[in-house]
Amino acid sequence: MELQLTTLDWVIFALYAGLLAASGYYFSRKKTSDSRDYFLAHNSMPVWMVAISTLATTQSAATFLGGPDLGYSGDLSYLFTNLGAVLAAFAAARLLIPRFYALRVTTVYELLQFRFGESAKQQAGAMYLIGRVFASGARLYMAAIAVSMILFNDIDAGHVVLAVLILSLAGLLQTFLGGVRSVIQSDALQCAIYVGAAIVVMSVLLWQIPADLPQILSALQNPAQGQASKLELVDWHWDFSDPFNVWSILTGFVLLHFATLGLDQDASQRLLTCKTPGEGARAMLLSVVMVIPVMAVFMAIGMLLFIFYQRPDLMGGVSATPPSGSDVTVFMHYVLNEMPQGLRGLVTIGVVAAALSTLNSSLNSMASVLTEDLYRGWLKKRGIKKSERHFVFAGRMSMALLALALGGMAVLCYYWQQYSDLPLITFALSVMVFAYSGLLGVFFTVLFTKRGNSTSVTFALAAGFLVTLVQQPWIISALTGAEPPAAMAFTWQLCLGAAISFAVCCLGSPEPEMAGEPQEEAGA
């Protein structure tokens, strides 16, 4: 099939490109005078905008493409994982946000400095950077394959690399000058675009399916003889290879979201731009609540695609060709083969908007860690003093360097995901476990014990990474020389990695001069 882009598609592309250029200029008009303004907007951002930005940061092209895939092939159990997010948000709002505001941190890893010293902060920051390159590179790759398929009708390596370059450059230009303020404002715009595009796709599917809503719901309730309902919300089965059952949600997903919201500078940086810790906590809880309807829209698209391809009895006897194993996702198969002409451009900008909302946030948050935790600490250790404008410049240069790193990781993911054969959302979630396992162990040591020192932090971060690594099927196969057993879900990998990392960190005896945090913080 030869993909034909219509004049309307190209008009939509042009309008979106113009909107990106205009919004990038508008959001970057305010000059940034120091690094705290560049990375935290001097704590001046409104709650509603921070909440939308946090939502856009935690969602991505993986949601845009993978959400429909899960709805098509499974049930609604992935939607129920938001229970883990709600529980984690309350915990992070109680345990972490007040501490961060009391200490006036620029990055969340500065909390470790008060307990374990400068080196612990730098090690945690470096671990975050490694994990974020993995995770954001994976999400950039997913957006790139969608853009490649729509523009070039294939996912040849050269075309995917070109799509990666286009997206990386667009993300860099959006955030280079204005810092986190322009990122948050841009995120609100991009979120409206990709959610709007998803609603349009869902509306088109409802128009294309001749059955009424009660018939559709009945078909989803009884998809085929012997098949469970696709409307099932809670999966009570014990299965260590399934990340979406209730036991996994109440353990691994709570840890995953606690790390995402409180220990991952990518999301927590947004929450630190509010005026007070109370506003930061409200923005976090609001973002978690808003995720539910957004995710429901993407999963509903997948459910409707199931009717479209698998229930010809509800399609008036007209049977569309279902996706084959060579298709990347059922959603992309539908866009390329069945979507009315003139709307492919809308889907493309939806994918790009979802990608940019995550990419912009990642670039700025990673630059804040690289500049504030690593580079500033390196200068301080050598007694070198620089002006605040220098650190703003360093932050911008860091973003350019990190854009190259994310692009390289996205290209690597082109081969990694094909080998792992994981669904897109599962793949995007699982790669961050490498960093989260160690970070959870170290921060739990700070929050719940008086143990640990800078040396045990080093070993704990390494232990979290290595424990996650040895649980990968390809590592098991390489070590044993045999086919690996059924893979343990990433949620259980995270539980095991965090527990071992916590135990290792607690082995260290506290250093007397680092025995506690500042008094005002301890009572926060």
C-alpha cells in the first residue's frame, strides 16, 4: 500500500510547525537571569499549569501509540494501575515535597547531600541521568517510528534516524532559551493538541462503526466464546510475568509512581516550580487524577479498533484487514490503512505533540541535574567561582549535549525493542527500572532510617542497577546458555531491586557529621 498524504495533511503540518515556532518565541520572551529561574522559574508557576505539565511529562508517545495497543489486545486492567499512582502521590506529597521546599533544592538529589554528602548527590544524579537517557530515548524512538511510518510508509533505519533528528531538534528549540517556564507553558499546549487528536480519532471510529454504543459495550463484554470480558478492570490473578494484576499494582506500581513523582527530576522539577509545598502537592495529586480520563481515551481507541477489526458482525458485514505481525501497533495500522484521508496529518501532530511534551521536560530536567548537581559541584570542589549567567549558559549547552544522547539512545532502542518484543508501554515503563531500583533504596534509607553513608550509597545504587540487569531474559540466557524462563514483570523486578538496594544502603554506619538533616526540614 502506497501512503498518500493529502493537501489537507500538509496544511495541518504547516500550521503545527507555525504554532511551534510562534509558541517557542512567545514562551521564551522572558529573559532568565540565574539558574534558579532557568530551572525552577523562581517558584512562580500556577498549580493548574504545573499539573498539566506533570501530566504531559508522565505521558508520552508510548501512551499515544501503546495505549490503544493494550486496549485492543487486552482489557482495562492497565487503567487500574492508576490506583498505584494515587497511593504513590499521597505518599510523595507527605514524605518528599515538604522536605524539598524546606531545603530550597533545585534538584531532588540535593536531599541526599544533607545526609550523605556531596558525592551521594552526584552519584544519584548520575544514576538518574543514565536511567532518563534510557527511558526518554525509548519514548523518542516510539514517536520516531510513528512519524517515519506516516511520512515514509516504512520503518527503515535511515528514515527512523531522520525522524529522531527532526523530533530532537524541535524539542531542543522549544526549551533552549526559556528554561522550565517555557517548558511548562509548552507542555500545556502540547497536551491539549495530543488529547484533542485522540478524541478526534475516537470520534471517527465511532462514526465508522455502524453499531450503537450498547451493542459495542455488549460485544466488549462478550468478545468471543471462551474469552474474558475486555471491560474487566481488576485482574486478581497471581502471575509474576503480568505487570497489570492487582498485586503488582499495589506493590511495584506504587513504587514506580513514587519514584516517578518524587525521585525522578523529570516530573518532580515541575512540582518544585509552585509557590509553596502545599501547591506543589496539589499539582501532583491533580495531575494523577487527570491521567485517568486521558488514559481512558487512548484505551477506548484500542477497544473500538477491536470492534473494527475483530467483529465484522457489527461492521455491517464489511471486514477490514486486521494488523499482521509486521505492523508496529494496531493504531498505526489503522492510521495508515483505514483512517480517512486528511486526518493522518492530525494524528501525526498528535504523536509529535506527545513526544515533545516529554522530550522538552526531559531535556530541561536532565540539564538541571547535569548543571546543578554535577557541574556546579565539580567547580565548587576546585574552588572555581562562576556567575549565575554562566550556569544558565551551561544549562543550555547541557541540553544540546543531552539532545544528542537521547537521539543516540532512540536509535539503539530501534534494535533493543525489536529483540525484547515487549509491548510499547511495557517497554517504556520497564527501562526506567534500572535507575529507580537504586534510587528507591537510597531514598528509603533517608526517609525511614538513620543508617547509611556515602560509601553504602555507591554500593546501593550499583546493586539496584545490577539486580535489575541480571533479571533481564537475555542476561539469563547469556549466563546459563539456555532459553530463559518466563520473564518476571518489571514491577516485580523493581520490588526486588529496591529491597536489595535498601538493605545494602542500610549496611553503612552513619557518619557523625552527616547524622541528620537541617532541623526545619526534619519537622516539615
